[in-house]
Amino acid sequence: MVPEITRRTPIGELVMNHPSAVEILFNYGFHCIGCGLSSYETIEEGAAAHGFDDEAIDKLVEELNASAKKAPAADLPQESVAADKKPAAPKKDGKAKEKKPKSKGK
């Protein structure tokens, strides 16, 4: 079961648990999802700071809940197929070395 999203849900928590919420927030004018306040500011606080009235905040929360219920599986982090593989070793200077053609002794 998907936990209910409320006015008191922190924006950062919402985005982490429901990535599909980002598009809805953008549509409502929340273009500051990555700002420092979003990690602890609630939906209600963020909406009020953007000039939303109570009716608009309620509508936003309803839309976020509807979206979360439609596609909860899509929002859950998927385990990587290559999770057990080691990452490639980084290049020493960050650049790939060029292969020089072998010279034939004359």
C-alpha cells in the first residue's frame, strides 16, 4: 500500500519516494525541487511560499496521491542488473591513452 501524501509531507521525501511527482510539481510551478529547502520543507509550506491558497494546496495533494496510486511500482527503485559487477577502473588522468603505431625499424 502506498502511504498517503499529505500537506505535511516533506517535498524531498515526496520526490525520493515518488519520482513521478516531479512532473506534477513542475506543472504547478515548483521549479525549485532541488533547492536546499525542499529537503525539509513540506508541500504546504512550499505551496504557501509560492502563493497557493488552501484550495490549490488541496488540489495539488489530491493530484499527487492519485499519481502515486496509479503507478507505485514505477516509482520504486529497481535493482540494477549489473549491481554485482565491479565498475571499470578509472583512467589515471581521466583521459584514455592513445595507442601509438608501432614503428618498424629501418
